[in-house]
Amino acid sequence: MNPIFPLPILIPVVLAAGAIALAGAWRGGIGLTQKRRWLLLALRTAAIAGLCVILFDPGRWVAPPEVRVPAWLVLQDVSSSMNQPAGEGSTRANAAAKLTAQAVSAAHDAGVPLRIHPFSEGPSAAVAEPPQAANGSGTRVVRSVAGLLEESAATGDPVAGVIVLSDGRQTGGFTQTDLDTLALRARSLDAAVHTVTLGADATPADLALIQPRAAVTVFAGQPVRIPFVVKSTGLDPVRSTVSLRDATGKELATKQVDLAPGATAGAAFDLTSPSESAQWTLETPALPGEVRVSNNSASVNIRVLTSKTRVFLVEGAPYWDSKFLAQLLRAQTHVELQSVHRLSDQRYFRIDSGTSNSETDQPVFPKSLEELARFDLIVFGKNTDPFLTPENAAMLRSYVRDHGGAVLFSRGKPTTGEVPELEPLEPVVWGAGGMADFRFIPTRDGEAAGLFGQALPAPDASLWTSLPTLRDGRGVSLVKPFARVLAEGSGAGSNAPGGRFPALVVSRYGQGVTGLVNGDGLWKWDFFPEARELGNCYEDFWTQVIQWMASYSEFLPGQDFSLRLPSMRGESGLTLPASVSYRGPKPVPQPTVRITAPDGSATNVTPAAIADPSGRPAWRLAFTPDRPGRWLLKLADPRKSAPPTPEVAFVVPAPPTESDDLSADPELMETLARATGGNAVKPEGFTGFLASSLDRSRTATRESGAVWQSSWRAVPVALTLALIFSLEWLLRRRQGLS
């Protein structure tokens, strides 16, 4: 109903007026027969009912449909990166304006509506002519398209499709969720997003400095190698000067690298580590015409260990390998060694770092898990069956899994018999056969893990084929899941495909790590004169492998606490969980974590204790870097004379600017088109795309403003009301009534 007056007023008035009218009609029929009197009253009642219909105005709201031709939306990039050349003496902005003009002309000929929206960091209002200037400070393609589609959905304007003309150079990040939301919106509007990438065919001039290691763990005063890679793209032959600087900007070293067009070259700085942890920066000057300068520098965190690595070495069949390894470890100032050698069935010889040594008739091995956990690394030689009783093997598993220990099997399979309790620690399943002589060849996985090509020579270095061969490599039937083969043995006598088998394997196990050197004879790398001429290969290999394994574990050497972040780089405002674990003696101390911001301000946070399945003490805290720069998390141990505590650095890169990278990004544009069901169109195919896509036959309907449609205004209703009034008047006149 749509009454002419409010119901609280209309209803009482209608009831009162109706009662008066009916009473008057009844009294006015005095003197007539009863039948005619009731007939006149019925006609009066019907007339009053008709008037009530008019007054109350029954009906319904009706929204009449409006037929419209959906419009095409053209988003033209006007960010400053569009001023880059696009070939034939034109810029990307000029090319975009020409394509927009083509779209306007084609839409006019097809009778299809089309709107032009400039965009940079967001969409702008529609303009009549293609914009010529490109001076936007940033580019956000995904946000701009999403904003325009949301606006169209809110206003109810039908959209036939979206055309994005851009170089795809996105300065603002987006997540997969953002892209999925945009795709859902586009499909709900039946408006695919079609992209045209401008400048994709031009090779950008760029010199990139790449730092493959975000962090380097080293002992104080120890030599440290900082590798780097320089990559040339779209440049003539160039000589790049790379500088290494400390946190104060002081130049530590420089190195020149010659690059041919399109070439990549690697080099490294060899220095002495600083006395404490620091961040060093590598940089190379930007060249004239470079489209990207943000990749001309890189940083590396130098994590300096001040505590010694505590090593326990067990040897059941003394040979040159175990003798040379023990002597090497004792000579290292950052290693504290305790070794036990089985001389015969009843003779065991123990030597500690320094001058302490003793002989016994019992296989010396830590008697408890607490005593075993004092060591950072346990090294096993061959024939160690007397040491690896089922109880000791089970304790060793807990040492690695729950206390972050490291175990290295330095001469292949450590036992002659089967010890089921030890098998979970071995990264391989042993097979039959073996190889008498083989060469040690690093793998690409060993390079990716940061051991070869950085701390040690790269896999393709000629050194590895020049070193003396190794021997007694045992056959392997299976490398266990999640184990990494860092080096292989290569020789004609191997049963493995291609004559290769795993020679250096590592695997994570719980909080710790296990490693395996599958073979003997590494001592020849130090003893033979021809090997010595190649450098200190033996010393470098073992010190780097042991150091790498110690840092690969959750706990660093000599430390009772661990401190971990899920990554070492990330975005500002992203909340990260920091995890803390403890493996030291009881009572368990309550740690605190000091978080130092890039500006030097610091905050102390007390992590919350959490339940851990292993039963070990563990804590967690939330860490949210809110600005770019290097954030440092340092754990504090409240105990007196506590061992060194861990620290981790987290780097938040500065947000990209429009001038950081001026090269086109066709991959982003193709991803956007594919996600929304559109096409990634080449500039040369744009005319054909318009001819096949702009179609006026496609229409859309929507409901326009609603109006009230009264039921009584139909012709039959109006005639009926008129007939009732006329009939009553006629009957009254015939009866002589007024």
C-alpha cells in the first residue's frame, strides 16, 4: 500500500466517515421496502469500499528494466617508467597513447562505449583523450584494475572487458590473495582483463650484483670468504668494480670483474673475520643507461662465533684418515677436541685438547645424555661397534633429535654389524658392493647449500679432478628423503648409473644434523706433494665441512640457546614468529630477546613458554619490523658466566621506487590476463584483437529507479467504481430520494 495520508490518521478518518455515510444511507431509506433499503445500503458500502481502495492505494513498487551496452575500460599506464624507449624513436608512453587512440576509434566504429582511465599507483577518473604525459611516481597494476572493477560493481555499470596498456613494472607488491580476489571480481562481472605489455621486446641495460649467501658463520679471527656474482644484461663489454664495505661505510676491499655482453662472472673477497658480528655491504657503481640500480648493491651478515666447537671423535680402526683428522682438529684454535681410539680389543687411548691423554681397557663414551650434550659434534670413524651399544645409539639419537647435536660419519659406515638404533641417523640405506678408487666431485646441490663455490671451490673447478683419488666408497641403495647429496664419487667401478654414488651426504634429524663422508683416503690431500701444491685442500675441506655442519644445526657451537626466524629477509609490517630452544643444564633460565631497530632503538621482549613434543624447553615471541633496514635480535641469558648467546639479523629492503627498475615485466601482465580469463596481446596484434572483441550485440539490463504501480488504476477497477456510484444515484432518484 501507498496511502495518501499516514495510516495512523487515515484509518480513524475512514472509519468515522464510513460509519456516518452508512448511517445516513440507512436513515435516508426510511419509507422504502426492506429489500430496496438493504440494496441501497449495499451499494453505499461498495462505494465506500471503492473510495477506501483509492485512499489506501494498494499496488507494488516496480523497477523497470533498462537495456544498456556494456562499456570497455582502457587503463593506460602514466607512471614515469613509461618514458623509457620502446623502439623506433618512441617511448612506451607514446606507444600506449597510440594504442588507446586505436581503441577509441574502433569502439566508435562498432558503436561500443569506451572509457579511458589513466593509472599509476591507482586508477584516475575517466578522460576524453589518451594522456600523453607519464609522470606517476609508482605503478600498481593489480590495485588499479581491482579498484576500477570494484567501482563499476558498486555503481552497477556493466563492463564488457578491461584493456591494460602498461610496461608491467609493479612498484607495490601484491599477494596471491589479491590476485585471486581480482580474478573473482572480474569473472563475476563477466569482464576479462586483457593486457598489452609495452617495452617487453627491448633488452634492458642492467648490471646486477648478486650475493648468494645472506649470512656467513665464522669464528673470530678466522679467514672468511665473501662470494659474489656479477651479471651483465644489454650492455657492451664492461669492467665492474665491486667494493666491500663495513657498516660504517669503510672500504674493506675492492675487486674488478670483466664481463662480456650477456655474461655472468663470479668472484670472492678473502679476508679475516671481524671480532664481532657485523653486516657488510657489496656495491658496484651504476652505469650510464642502467634501467635498474636497486640491484647494484647487496648485503651479507657476518655471524661471528666466539665460543669453541666441542668435538668428540671416536675411532675403532685407526688409520691415516683418523690420525690426520685428529691432528688437524687439535691444531684449530676454535676447536676443543676429545678423541678416543680403539687400539685393540682391550686397549683404548683417549687424548684431549692440550696434553691430557690416558689409556684404558674400556670404550670411553659419554655416560649420560647431559654429558653427551656438552659436545657440538660427534665424529665416528670405522668399526665403532664397541662404542655404539643399543643404549648409546638411542642416547645419540636423542642428542641429535632433541638437543640439536651434530653427528659426522667420517669414513663411511661406522659399524661392521647392524645397529638398528643407529639407522635413523644414517642419511642413506647401505647397499652391496663398493668402489676401490674414485674421484670426489661436488654437486650442484652442494653449491646451492653454500658449501661448494663459496667456502670451498665450485663443482666445476679443476681442483677436484686434480686431487688424489679416494678409496673404499661403499654402495648405497637409497638416499633417504630430505637428505642432500653434496658430493658424489665418480669411478668406473661403481654399480651406480653413470658410475657415480653419494660421497658426501647431510640430513636434518629433529633439531640437529647428520653427515656422511663415504670413503677413505682424504689424508692424501694433505700428505702427497702434488696435492699440497694445490693449496691446503685437506684442512680447508674438513674445517669447512665441520663448520658448515655446526651452523646447519639448530644450535650453534658452544651455545645453550637457539634463536630462529622463518626467513632472514621480508616486508615491513609482516609479523614473524621467533622461536627459542634450550639444551643446557638445569635449572632452565628464562631468556629475554633484545630487538634493535635500524635506528638503534632497542626493545626487550620476554618470550612466552610453549609446550614442545620433545619435552625440551621452548619459547616463542612475535616480531614485527615496521620500517626498512637491518633488525637485530639478540638473546640474553640471565645466568652468571653464561656461554655466548645467539643473534639473528632480519633485513627489510627499502620499498621499490619507480626508478629502481625500469625494465618491462611481461610475466606479471600475462599472469594478470590468465587469472581473469583474458588475453596477453602483443602490440602488433592489438588491431586484430579490437576487431574481434568490440561487439555491440552484447547487452546488459539493469533495474532503473523504482515507481509505485497502483492496483486500482486499472481500467476495469475504475469502471466498476464508476458503475457503483452511478447505480446508487439512479436508484435514489427513482425512489424520490435526495
